[in-house]
Amino acid sequence: MQSADLRKSYTDFFIEKGHLHLPSAPLVPIDALGAEDKSTLFTSAGMQQFKPFFTGEATPPSRRIATVQKCVRTGDIDSVGDHSHCTFFEMLGNFSFGDYFKAEVIPWTWEFLVGRLGLDPDRMCVTVYLDDDEAFDVWHRTVGLPSDRIHRLGGDKNYWPANAVTDGPNGPCGPCTEVFYRVVPESEMTRDPDLTPTERYKVDDAAGRWLELWNNVFTQFNRTTDADGNPRLDPLPSKNNDTGAGLDRIVCVLQGASSVFDTDLFAPVIRRIEELTGKRYGGTMEPADFAFRVVAEHARTMAFCIADGILPLNEGRGYVLRRIMRRAVRFGKTKLGMEEPFLHHVVPATLEVMGEAYPELIERREHILQTVQSEEERFRRTLDNGMQRFFEFTGCAAQARAQGGYSLTLSGQDAFTLYDTFGFPIELTQELAAENGVAVDLEGFNVAMEERRRQSQATSGMDRDVFATIGSALAELQRSLPETEFVGYVGTEVNDAKVLAIISDGELVDFADHGRTVDIVLDRTPFYAESGGQVGDTGTLTGDNVNVEVRDCIKAAGVRLHRGHVQSGRISVGATVAAVVDSKRRSSILRNHTATHLLHAALRQVLGTHVHQKGSLVAPDRLRFDFTHGKPVTAAEVRQVEDIVNERVMSDLPITVQDGVPLADARRKGAMALFGEKYGDRVRVVEVPGFSVELCGGTHLQRTSQVGLFKIVSETGVAAGVRRIEALTGKGAWEYVKDLADRCRDAAAALRVPEADLVQGAARVWAQRAELDKQVQQMRREAALGSSGGSRGEYAVHDVEGVQVVLGSAATADARALGALADRAAGAHQSAVIVIGGSDESRVLFVVKVTADLAARGIHAGRLVSDVAAIAGGKGGGRPEFAQAGGKDPAKAQAALDAVCDIVAAQVKAASSGGK
């Protein structure tokens, strides 16, 4: 029986049993209510779309439903290539929502497998849950299966969810029964008479002699816990059945194939690969045969994913698809010798096999093939270099182990480079590493990945949700439109640009009227799209009775979008418009971008060649440059950098631009790569002869003199080892200098000195203030000393455990004044603990002195003052003989002094008992 016949036979059978046949849900998980199921990336089971029916959130169109569901599971992608694993498969399903149950569906299962398909009943056995006597009895008494072919298994095998009874989770659950088919001759089965039938089944199942064909899940309980936390199973008011049967596996049995790759599901695809490669498929585990199966299986998966709107991207299910596609490319190239793009020649064979059952494959054929070819071409541009870099990173593992006896590890940063620069999904790198005996530092890779995300968010200047708001519309444009030709290097106007596409509210539209916010794609444009730190251009798109204000230009997924607002009229796809950049704004951007290159070179000249760019912003009003440097740039160094840049500006040097320079030649010339950009084999080189050479895709001036004036306005640190300079050019720098001049004039007037004497005048005023401050402090100290008197008797003296404690207070929180009071008290007492407290309107200060004899006995000034200050809301500490501490609450200053004796007593007792 062919696979197409099996699908029809299955659906016909269950239609006869009163089921409503529904089409497969898409691979993007969408439930029966039309809501996306975000719990998984892909539809992975037949029942997934029916969750609202099982939970009772919605009423099904029929209580009996049957489907043939396309599914994708990606947990074992690296295993695909053996004889059994597949990422895409079809699941036969029949479902009962509170209708039939075990007594009906178990006999139907047997009737279909044996009666309709003609499978040998003697080659089948079944499993049931340990205490599911109902299912056991139906199999034994109704179907007539011998009891020694009905095996009772535990919750890890025959319960859904697995082990739910003991381990949870709470919620709907139930036992299941599975049907297995013997795939080896009877003579190869275990015959040990000392084992029970079930024990023999377990041995044979572990050895791969049984193949699971069918699973009926009976959701009949609601698991909860009682007051003591013990699990409890309450019967559900409506019992349900969920059947899942693997079409691929049943086809294998029907066609007598040892592997799904030997069935009609894959045989035409394998033949097509043979034609393309000139190799013969042998069905072994040799590398070439393994690669045959990788390509065939992944071709099927990619075709179905793309047909359902999934695109190869760097996140979510798009990332999984990209990983699958690039894995197929790598195996095709390295194991099958496919040096040119070939997947788009393989996929049509899959479409021919599956197209009748899934017409979307035929309807979207061109879209599928274009996407497959584009992705392969994109990956192949970096595959060879990436493979070369991998082996450069790791060296020869076998040779290294032979010489050093260790296993190499690919660093996380190197793995990230393969991902970020060469498009290697981390899983592809892991697989390649495993083939070569190399480990991968995943933790380091994740750190590098997170750093890239952080940098992207910090420097892009673009809403992180932009792609989300464009969504599938952007994906469609990426697939179907040619790349917009950028002509902005040589001009700021194009009079005959054609509108290729319009996005509004996340949807592709044919036109947009006055008042709408739009993203417009043109065939040609002078608008620079934000990239490499340079912001996007603004301007206008005008045509017959239409005016669009372009507020930004960005590049999303390779598509150049003119983001703007329709000021008047209607903009339509196919219309011809004049695209005009705001030339005044662009000129300011040019000045700042060229100045950024000059700044980079000057910093390396002044600070050293360790300086490298770590980030940048080139805007019309300013430039910002982050660079590696371990300490602040001094004022003298800043001035030196400014002087060097302005000297080059006044030298009126030409700025040369060369396109298509071989990367190796540019490197040899000393070109520096900027902005963390990816570079191909040929690059664009921007040079200020004799001073600066950089790889750059941005727009620049023609001569350095056009910068006008360069002025650094700030130098700060942004991270460990990273400094930031912000600077102005042209009119912005001139306005800044004029503002500084105005401030100097105003300051000189306030100081009543000529502008030429401003510094001396400010210094003189500062010296006068310092002298006045000194006089005020002296007066405060004298006042404090006077208020406390000069004799021994005017301090409060207490005897605490044989220790004299001297307390004093003053109406000041000046440390020198309180210290002088403490010194005076110490002079009058040969052995004492002196505590002086002072406060003003906002703060409290305590000073403690302990004479040397008492400090030797264990009384500690630092601990004492800490405890005292805590009462006034402060903290502090110090040495055993002297300490001071501040407080925040002047109202509690006296309470703190009142507590001194008790604190001292505690210290004395602790010292006497041997504590500290």
C-alpha cells in the first residue's frame, strides 16, 4: 500500500465511524479558535490544535474528529541521517470529546490495522497501564488478543502525562494503550523460559525488535492533591480519546521497508539526489548514505515549513528552519560533493510526493523554491570561509591529541564568530566539532551572544520591535523583491524612483492615503539606511498629487525601508516618485562621519595603537565614539587630539573611496574595520591619504576642509576599559564655541575683571573664599571650646566599672572643633574614655578617644563610636584609641550620649571575661 492510499484509507475508515474529517493545522501552532499556541515553536501532535476542545474552552464542531496532521519535532536534529529519526512526520489522529471511549476505540484500532490494512495479527502485541483493567479486558475479551500479548507497564510508559499519577502535574490525565509490530523474524525474539511474557517483551523492545504503531490516550481523570498533599484522581465528567499513530511507521510495515527512507515517502527524493550527485545510495551508515538521508529528510521539512509561512531567520522557529537548511547544505557539500546550490533541485521531488495530500505545497511551489535557493546561496557565500575558520580555530584535533594528549575546545568567542560572521548556527558548529573530536565552550558562546544583543540595543537607535511590527510583510518582501539600488554616494535626489511595495500597520498594501504611517520600498534610492552607527536619512517622496515625509530610513532583513508619513494625496505601488534627501541634514552627517574617522586615527596617534572602536553614533547634530582605553584621557591629550584633527581639516586633504577592494589588500594597506560590520571578500575603503584608512559603507565628504571645525565636548567612561568621546563639527562646533565665549564674557563681568584676566580673577575669588572659610572654622572651634569651658570639672565625668567616662557636647558638627575638645579632655585625665558629641541643624558627629591603658584592657574606640552613632542613625569606626562617626538625626544626639556609659560597661565586662 502506498502512503497516499494509507491516508485515504484512514480518513475513510473513521468517516465511516461517524467522524468529521478536518484538514491538518499549519506547522505554526494555531489552535481551533485561531489563537497561536506559544507553548511550542511548531505543531508537534495531532491533538495540539484541539486543546480548547479537550479543556472545555470551546465546543467542537463534532464530538468525533479525524485528521492527518503534519508535525515537526526538533529535539533530535543532530540524529537525523540515521535510519529512523525525522524532524517532519505525519500523525494519524482520531479524537472523541466526551463521546466514545475504550470499548469502542480499541476494537476500531484492531479493525483498521488488521481488517482494513491487513497487518498480520500474530506479529502484534499491546501495552496497557498497570491497573487499567478496562483496557486489558477490551483487548482480551472483545478483540480476542491472548493475555500473554497484553503487557501491563508503569506510568513512565503508559500514562499521559508520563508519571502524572505520582509526579504530576495536576490536571486532566489518563492511561494509554499502545500497539506494537514485530519487525524481526520470530526466531530472533527472546525465548528465555525463566522470563514472563512482559519481561521478554521489555528485552525485545529495548533491542528494537518491536515498532510502536499506535497510541490511544484516555483522558479520564483530573489529578489533584488532598489536604495532606497526596495525589488524588477524580473522574472527569466527560471522558476523551486522543489517538496518535505515526503514518511513516505504518508505511514502513505495509511496504516491508526497514527504514522510512526506503518507502515511497522518500524513494523519489533519494533518486533525485542520486541524479544530482552521481552517487548511489546504499542504505548504510557510511558518511555518504548518512548525508543522503540528511538532505532528503531536511528537504521535506523545509518545504513544509516554508509553505506554512516560516522563513529562515535568526530567532524562534525561523532559526530552527535555518539550522535545518544549513545542515543540509553542509552535508550536501562536504559529503556528497555538491559545489553549487542544489537544494532547490531536490525539493521538487518532495513536492511531487506530498503535493496531492497537501495542496499548499503546489500552490506555493515557486515561493518555496525561491526561498530555498536564496538561503542556500546566502549560506554558501560564507560556508567555505567558515569551515576554514573553524579548522583555523581548532587546528587538527587528531594531531593535537597525538602531540599533547588533550581534547581541543573551541572557545565561546570563536563559536560566536562562526555564528555571527559566517552564519553557522551553534548546533551546526557543535556537530562539526563532534565530528572532529573538539568540544565547544557553550557558556562562553552564550556570553558573547548576550553581549551582541546588548550592543545592538544600545547602538542601533532603532525600536527593537520594528521587525515585530512588520512581521510577515517584511518576510514576503525579503523573498520576492530585488535589493534596492542605493545611489546616495553620488547624489541626494532621484527623480524616477519606482514604488515596489508599501507596508502599513504591518500589512502589505497597494496604496496608502493621507495621514497614514508607511514603510515604502523603492527600486532606487538616494536615502542612506541606518547602518554602522550612521543614522538614516530623512527627506521627501513626491509624485503626482502625493507627498510623503520620510522620517527615517532603515534596513530590515536586507530590505531598505523609507519610513514616513503621507502628508497629502495617495502613494501607490507602481507609482514613480522623486526621492529627495534633506541635503542640509545629510551634509551635517557627512561632516560628523568623516570627522569620526579623523578622530579614530588621532586617538591612535596620541594614545597608542591599542585604541579600537567599540561603538559609535554619527548623527547630524553630533558624533559619539566609544573606544578601548584603560584610563581617562587627560585634558592635555584631549587638546592634542583636537589639534591633530583640526590640522588635518585645515590641510584640505582629499577623501578617497574605493569600492570592490579585495579584503586582503585592504588589510595589508592597514585598513581598520569599523562598527562591528560583516565584510565579504571585497570591501569599500575610505581613506584620508597618509592619515586614515578604514573599511566603511557610510557616506563621507570629498575633502577634509568641509568638516569646518572639530570640537570635543566631553570625555567619559562607559565601561571597564572603554571610554567615550562626544564631539561637534561645522556649525554645531561653531555655536558651541560662541556659547563658551558668551559664558566667559558673562563670568568676567560677574567677577568684575577683564576677560583676559578671567582665570586670575576666579583664582583670586577662590583664595578669598578659602581664607574666609578658615576664619569661620576657627571661630566655630573657639566657640565650641568656650562653651565647654576649660576646666576639668565642666565635663560630665562618670565612673563605669572602675573606668572614668568623660562626656561632652558642643553646638557644632565640625570635626576639628570636636577633636580639639576631646584632646583638651584627654589632657585633663590620665586614664579615661572621652566621648564628645556635636550637632548642627542637619547632622551629628561623635569623637571618641581612649587612653592607651584602657585600650590595652580591651576598650575599643572604633566599636564604641559605631554603637553610639547607630542610635543617631549613623555609622563609623576607627582605631582602638581614636575614632569618629557621623549621624543623620540631630534630635537623637543626646540619647546617643546618654547610652555611652552602658556601652562602655558592656565592653569592660566583655574585656574582663576574655572577649573582644
